[in-house]
Amino acid sequence: MVSLLTEPRAKARALGLGPLCLLPFYPTDPSNGSLRSEAPILQWAWHRIGNWLAREAVTAMGATSLPTTASAAPAESAQAPTRTAALALLLRKGEATAAELADSLAVSVQVMRRHLRSLEEDGLVQACPAAEGPGRPSNRWHLTSKGQGQFPDGSEHFALSLLESMAGSLPPELVQNLLEHQALQKAGDYRDRVGQGSLQERLERLVDLRRHEGYVAELSADGAGWVMSEFHCSVMRIAEQFPCVCDQELQLIRHTFPDCQVERVQWRFEQGHSCGFRLVPSDAT
């Protein structure tokens, strides 16, 4: 990878950039690492090379895939390779300073610090001061839980495989009992976390909890009650093969709000594009 950094024309030829490989290759400003405005013809070439270099860095570390950041805007696309490579390096190393990351990715420390601050703002990395000899302590960066979540997670496949094994080897009644037990446990956790307050306040807290679990949920008033709509379900792929999981979701909401009448008003597997639960206080019925 180092030789390609020092021989950009060779890389340009390998990418099939043709005559571009004959142009002076100075696309970045050494003072801040940004693309030179006077070299717009090279921006496209540099972006392609940058993508390749980032993937080479990840491959060299043993990672099989790059994380994806859905919020990346077109204007940030030139920075994406360095961001993703930095995340992959932190995954591999556990923690590192900006200087260590900059050295590994062949960018300036100033550029790397800017990327790290951006990643920090997105909640993907976190810094901890660490004393390393005399002078000011240096920040050592590591991935947050959200940063870890940018990489592929096979837990859904494991859960689906586990359910398939259970359904194939256990009596249906036992599988149903296990799912009901899980719903009761989860409901108890929800009740503790939503706490006390009006039905609206508790529902708003539940919607927030569900969003953190991967659901796309929202709350709306509906006469004497409320409707919680979910446009994306974090267990949807499992529910597609085991619809009984949806029944447990209904029981989960009922056990979380024992002071309400709860009914399903929308089920995406029947019609529509969302699932919905209507909750009405028992004293209002």
C-alpha cells in the first residue's frame, strides 16, 4: 500500500484512468489535506484511488467488509474512505491516538483529528485522555457501541437459527411457553424503564426505547387513547418465518401497560406497511 501512495501514477494506470495518469498528481493541499481547487480534473481520480486505498487498509487488517454510514452526504463522499478505514483500524486495534491512525492511513494528524471529531459527533468513537510520558496527555480513541454497530452483526441469523432448531426439536407448546416467558421478562424491563407518569409520558418513553432497539416508531393520539405505529421492526425477518413472534409483541405491549386495553390495529403481514397498537386506559372503556 505504501508503494502505491508514493506511486500514484501507477495506481492511476491500474484503475484505467488513461491520460489522467500523465497529469501532475498533487490533488491535496499539504497544509490541510483538502482537495486543491485548482485541480478539479483530478478530484474524480483521487476519489476512486481513495476508495481503493481505504479498502486496501481494511483488507490488510483482516477485516472483510467496510461499515456503512447511511448519513453520509454527497459532499462528504471524498472523506468516507478515511472515515471507514479509521473505524476499521479502531475495531482491529481496540484504541489508538490520532497520530497512530494518521500514520497507518498516510494522512496528516490534522486531517485525522478532523475525521475523529466528525466521528465523535456522530457518536461512533470516543476519546479517553491517557498520559504517555511528559507533556499533555494524548487522547486515545475507541469505538462506541454505535461504532461497533456499523459492522456486520450476525445475531439476527443466530436467533433465527435458534428458533428453527427449537421449532424442529421441541413440542409447539413448549416453544410457545418460552416465547411467552420472554415477553413477560421484556415487559418487566420495559415497565421499569418507562417508569411512572401519564399514559402519554410512558408511551413516549417506550417509543424512544423501541427506536434505540432498531424500530422506527411513532406515537399519535386516537380519541381516548393512543396509537403506537412501527414502520420498521427489528425482528421482522424472524417474524416472517415465525409469525407467532408478532403475537408475543402484542402480549409484550399488554404486559407493559396492564392498566390499558391494547389491541393490534395494523399488521404489515396482512396489509399496509406498518404495525400498530392502540392503547386505551382501562378506566376510559
